[in-house]
Amino acid sequence: MFTLLTFTYPHESAIVIGLLEGRGIKTFMKDEHTVQMQPFYSNAIGGVKLQVSADDFTEAAEILLEAGYIPEGGAQQPGFFEKLEALTAGVPLLNRISPEARMLVIAAAIIIFIMLFIGIAELQRSKAALVLSLPIIFNFVYLVSSFPQHILTSTFNMEYFHGYSEREFQRLIDQAIFLAPQVYPQLHLPESGDLLEIGCGVGAQTRILAEKYPELNITGVDVSAKEIESANSWLDEREDLKERIEFIASDFLEFESHKSFDAAFICWMLEHVPDPQSILDKSIGLLKPGGSIHITEVQNNTLYLFPKNTSFEKYWRAYCRHQQEVNGNPFIGAHLRKWLSDAGFSSVTIKPHHELFDQTDSGKLNEITNYWWDLLDSVGDVLQEKGYISADERKEVKDYLPVLSSQENALFFYAFIQAEGRK
């Protein structure tokens, strides 16, 4: 589906939808229900998008052009990657990865075929060519034996959205501590047994889990060897915890364990992977019968600050856009119930948790805005390089957030999602 027009509110699209569907063109309104339920989210998510299929795009654009709803040349034609996405939407495995990754897979398949064809031709010409063909055959066998896992896990192992700097490692630890009062009171983790922490990173959440649940044995798994190294550096200093905490550097989709777990814990991780369903499908197989899963995830279209700041809203939209471009999902929380059910979990519960900070506690308001700046600034360089924000806009936001708490009627609102299920 490709976007033709964007509206602030759903009702603004009624005439255009009637015009298109009256001509036999099926339409789809992306983010319609979100804005209907929470109208002030519209700016944060870029409005309500009127979309049509690739086959109908040109005709629909011409209709709207004739009716005066778009200027001459105003409808952006679907690009190469959008067309590729539409063409491969029905192809198993390919439709789980980004259009850019699909192109690489197709190109690799063509190259492998050519290499194999040349190798076979050379073998038919001369036995002596066997030696020359061995590298080609070896590479072909390796790629075929590891496909699709090789391709899919390379996509899963994409670069972490916020990077791997020491500054980011410390930010993760500070974030875990700061958000713990909001995250942990609503969880129903077992008091003892074996816990699997999926996407443990530098062990920021592990530290809190170890203190809150002293009878739990924790196995943390993360794809980043660098983050696991940082987690183990902390663990080396905690002799009292070594017997019940283990960190493992592994792609979770390839992770194997000699034991089953009483519970699985995921916090702010699924938003960063292109195929969350595969993570949940894998996790249920690692749990004991009756084992539970506990997830905390973002729902970034709920953010609302007052007084408003245009540069901040632009920065936040750019932040979410960039996350989507690297195969993440800044609006993942609302999807968790279906994905958990599809993975085979029962007794699935979904609870949104609203956090409102205002002048009744200006200290807390100041803390959350300072934290939010650190979050935004962690990708600020990338957003500037992409041209999504300017240096002046970035500075304006940096100046805006710390003083927000001192402004009359200032407030900060955000909601995140917690999901739980049982095997």
C-alpha cells in the first residue's frame, strides 16, 4: 500500500475516499483508529495516511489531480523499493525482511546461480577445472545450507538503533534505574526458579532483577558480544551473583539451552527487531509447561508534551521514522496480544501504563524531560546526517526540554505497554 495524501483527522478524508471508491479504487486509512481514539497523537505519528494499492496508485493520483486535491506533480510515485516490496509481499521469508534486504537476497541468489552455472560448465570442459571450481562450489553449498537462516539472522543482527558506545551503555543503565518504579510494580514474575532474559544487553535490567528477585537464577542472552562483555565486566565485580547469573552472546533465534525456564523477560527489546513474532515463537519453546512470559514495550505515538514545541515534534517524528527505517517498530506495544496468541501463549493480558508528569511534582517532570533528551540525543547525529533535523532544531530541543518543568501548566504524558502470557 502506498500513501497518496495525509490528513490531520480521519473525517477530513471522507470526500476523497468517496471520490476514489466511487471509481472502484479500494482505499485504506493507516493510523485511523489511533487518531480516533487519541486525536492529539496525530502530529506525533505524522497524521492519518490515505493509501491505495500499487496497481491503483497512478489512476488514483490522476483522479485527485483532476479534482484539485493534489497539485501538479504532488503525488509522489512509488519508488523502487516500494515496488519491490509490493512484488515480493507474497513470497515466504522475503516478506519478513525490509525491501533493502530483499534486494540483497535476490542479488545474492542471482550471483550464486551464475557462479554455479560457470562451475558446472567448467567441470564439463575439463577435469582440471575441478580445482578452480572448488571455491565456487564451496561458497554455494555454504550459502544454500545456511539460507534462509543466514539471511534472516543477518537482518535480525542489524546495528542497534542507539549504537554501541560507552555513553550508550551508561545510558541504558541509567534508563533502567530511572524507569524501574514504572516497569516493575505491574509485573508478575516468579519469585524463584529460572528466568530467561531475552535481549539483556549490558545487563541493565539484570541488575534490577537480581536485587528484586534474590531467589531467581537469570540467564541473559543478547546478540551483541560487545554488550555481553560489558555485562560480564559488571558481573566480575559481583561475586555474590555469579552463581545465579549467566550472560550468553548469541543470536536468540539460534540460542539453545540444556534446561527449560520458568519465565521469560523482555524489556524495551522487541522494538528493535524486524520480526518480533519469531522471537516469541522461539521463546515459548524454551519455557516449562505453565511457564510465563513478561514483556514491557514502547508505544511511541502516545507521547504528548505541553507547551508544544514544533522542533521537538519534528525531532520525535524523525526519531520514530529512523527506527522504522532500520527495521524497528516504535509502535510495537499494541501488537503484542495478537503476536503472543499466535505464538501459542494463553491467558494473554495487555495493560497500558500511563505516566503523567506535571507541575504537581516539578522535580519528577524535570527528571523525565532530562531523561528524554538523553534518549533523543543518542540518535541525534544520525538524524542530522540524514537531514531529518537541523543543528539549530536539535539545539532548540536541547534548550526546550530542560526548562519545560518551569513553564506554567507544563506536562509530559507517555504510555507504554506491558504484556504477559502463559505456556
